[in-house]
Amino acid sequence: MKDRGLRTFVTVLAGLAVIYFGSAGRSPEEGRGISGGVVVLALLAALGVWYLTRPGDKTVK
């Protein structure tokens, strides 16, 4: 992926998806909000996507 804007968008989208699905499964007794574990998972997912979508170094010799 060579476009840095698209790479950033996909990275942020991955983090937000983890936060959404991590908070959507909570019961009403637990209250609203997200836990620290969900935030850590979202950051790890975003970093993973950022790493996996880095441009390849294809130098021709």
C-alpha cells in the first residue's frame, strides 16, 4: 500500500472497530464505556495493521 493516507485510514478504522466491538458486548449492569484491555487491544490492532500495510522495499538491481 503506497498511499499513506489510505494506510492511516485503514489503521484508524481497525482500532475503532476493536473499540466498537469491545464495547458493544457489555451488559447494561456493567455500565457504559470501554475497559483498559479493549484500549490496549485496539492499539495492538492498529499497530498490526500499520505494520502489515507498510510499503515493500522492491529495489531492482
